[in-house]
Amino acid sequence: MARPDPGPPTRQHNTPAELHRARQWAYLLDSRFKIANFRFGLDGILGLVPVAGDAVTLIGGAFMLFTAHRLGLSNWTKLKITFYTAADAVFGSIPLIGDLFDFAFKSHLNSLNAIEKEIERRKR
């Protein structure tokens, strides 16, 4: 059974502003649009434009890394974010195959997931 579309992120009570902005950024870049149950974002669309897509990926990854740093998260989480960003940049730069990769690999959502998991672990 498919999960319902959560839509754009909304600000939750007691959520740091940095985390809320990271959610918005990940949503915009990786899952803002939907066609026939397939979600994609600006990263995939801009990935069709040489250099511009790679720049957006790197800026988005840098924003996620900066967010993790501002929230005081571990070096392990920062390393995961760096890996997701590097994989997206390297594989996304390959002509044609990279364009498909940009639509399928959700590096910003993966980075956001790593951030949220560490925050959740710290609450326990």
C-alpha cells in the first residue's frame, strides 16, 4: 500500500528553524513534483542542464551539511551527508545516465533522514 503524499513540510512545534529549513530544501530539491506516483524535485529537472544541476546538488548538500553542523550533530552524520552529496554530484555528472540518477537518487532526503535520525536518537 502506498504511503499518502505528505505534501510540503510544515513547521512543527519545538522544531529548530534550521531543521525546518532543511526539510523545505530537501522537499523542493527531491520531491516537490509528482507525475504518475513518481516524485521528483528541482535537482532532477536542473540536472538536465549541464553545470546548473551539479551546482544545485552541491549547494543543497552544503546546506544540509551546514544544518548538521549548526545542530551540533556527530561527525558520522556529517560524513553520511557528504557521501550522499558526493555520490549525487559524481554520478549525476555522467551524461544521460546521470540525468536518470538525479531523478532516482534522493540525496537531500537521505541527508535529511540522517539528520532526523540522529536528533531522534538524542531525544531518547
